[in-house]
Amino acid sequence: MMTQLVFYVFAAVLVLSATMVVCARNPVHSVLFLILAFFNAAGLFLIAGAEFLAMTLVIVYVGAVAVLFLFVVMMLDVNFTRMREGVQRYAPIGGVVGGVLLVELIMAFTHWRVASNIDQIGHIVPSSPARTNTAALGDVLYTHYIFLFQSCALVLLVAMIGAIVLTLRDRPTGRRQNIDRQHDRTAADSLEMLQVPLGVGVAAQGGFLRPHESYDVAAVPGTYGTQAWREREMEEETQTALVVITPATGTKGQDNA
């Protein structure tokens, strides 16, 4: 009885929070209701005995995805007035799509049938009181579905690399180094040891010193901070022409005369 009561409480809050995700006008409130929906779904997983899925839902979706949504929504400068103006324009299309989804859901639930021999179907991992749900799920993923699991991981890796490549911008102020030349450097090439007298700070000796070409040795030629970059900047400054506008010597009355 207690289990059923807790189930209905979690299910009711889940349905209400999922409805508010769609109906809330403020996107920040929608994300907060989404987090509440995730927590209630995790509670339903705990009632069903799937503690691993419950913890995964809380850690991955609430701790990463929902918080990411929240930060993105809060950082974006969303013009809500402009967004509401386009609702009436796309309302017919949204109504058609919603009607199609509703018809599909009705057809799916009305034609839902449970197999009569469901108890006779052999399970991939036989249930055992001494075996935890996490161990059984691990056996299924890493034995029967290992290739599909690795394929999904590969797809996510390609998507991550693609996102990095598409959003990567070459900044002229970025310092890039040649790794092989960086590893070939010795301490004598990059450091200069000084005998500082007692009671005299480093600032009195001219500050922290290093060889003038210590960075140029390991840097990619022509990048920011190198000698070639400094020379190019000086050349561009010298080639910049300054336009000086001299005022006219005569007055308006004299020019007309």
C-alpha cells in the first residue's frame, strides 16, 4: 500500500512538472521544472528497483544536462516579446504536428497487447536474489550489446570532435609552441640564474630575467609574442599613414569675396 502511494505521488508530480516545462513562459522556470521532473523520474526508478538508472538520471541529466541548459538560457539574451510574436504565425503548424502525435499515441495505446506467454520468455540475464541490478545491467551492456555500446560511444566522440572543430576560431593573440623544440630545450636555454644580495628584492635587480630568445626557440614561427610577430607589428605601425587636416586660412566672408 505504501509503495503504491509513493508511486502515485511521484507520478503525479512528474506529470505536473513535465506539463509546466512546456507551459511555463520563462525558460529558466522551464529548466527548473525539468530538473524537478528528472528527480521524480529517478524516484520512480528507485521504486521499480533500478537504482543504477535512478542515480544515472540524477548525476548525468540533472547534474550536467539540465544545469547546462540553465546556464545557456541564463546567458542568452532572449527577447521574449519577439518570441511571443511568432507564436500566432506558427500556431497552425504546431497544431498539426501536435494532432499527428496525439493520434499516434492513441493508436499505440489502443493496440497495446501483452503477450500471454510473457512469463515463459527466457531472459538474457537470469534474475537472482544475490545479483544486483547494476551487475546485471553491466553484463547485458558489456557482453550481449558490447558492439552497439561501443558504436554509440564512437558516435558521441565524433560529435564532440565535430563540435570542437566547428566552433574553433583561430585567434591571433594565441601563443602556440612547437612541442618537439619545447622538449629539446634545457634549463640553460630558458633560465638565467642570478645572485641576489641579501635584503634586495628581485625588482631592484630588474625583475625576473630570462634569455631574450627563450620563447622564440619553442614558439611556432610568426605566432603571437615571437620576434617575427613583434617586427611585423612594428612594420605595420610605421607604415600607418596619419592624415592631418589643416584648417583653412581664410574666413567665409573673405572666400565669398
